[in-house]
Amino acid sequence: MLQKHVPKNLQAVLWSSDIQNLDLKRDSAYIIHQILAYGGVDEIRWLFKNYKLPEIIKTFTTVPYKDYRKKRFYFVKNILLHLENKDMNERLYVKNIPRDIRL
């Protein structure tokens, strides 16, 4: 890892935590998944500069995070992480927003 602290510009992607309280090692699963699920190009670049690809892949595959939109999940899995041949249960990652349409 290059940096010791999470930069302020990532606060918008890591909105549910105060970045001043985040630890790159302790909170790695949260940081990795939030950036993969919600980050733009700059945030994803930062992620790949500060975490090694095997660590990102291990976190993504062994610590499911049910906060991805379906298209984003498959983009991360197949394009960013090159896991297109790995069978993964999308139900553990893709968020569903049930809506009660009864009045």
C-alpha cells in the first residue's frame, strides 16, 4: 500500500464512514467494495495503486458485499478483475430493492 490514510476526495464514495476514522488495512473490505461498487475512474485508479490485485480479488470473492447493481457487479467481476470464468452467486452481491406496489 502506498498511502497510510484515505484521501479526502474519496469521502463521497465512502459516505457511510468518516474517512478520518478509516484504516486502510482494518477497513480494506469496506473500502475495496465501496470503490468497486460506486467509484469512478479516479477512485478505481487509486484503489489499484493502493491495494494489490490479489488482495482486491480475494476480498471481492471471499467477502460478499450486497450493494452492487447487477451491471456494475458483472463489470467489476468480468472486466476489472478478469473473473469471467469464476462462478459467483450474484445474490450475494447484487442488491434488490423490493417495492410494495399495493396501496
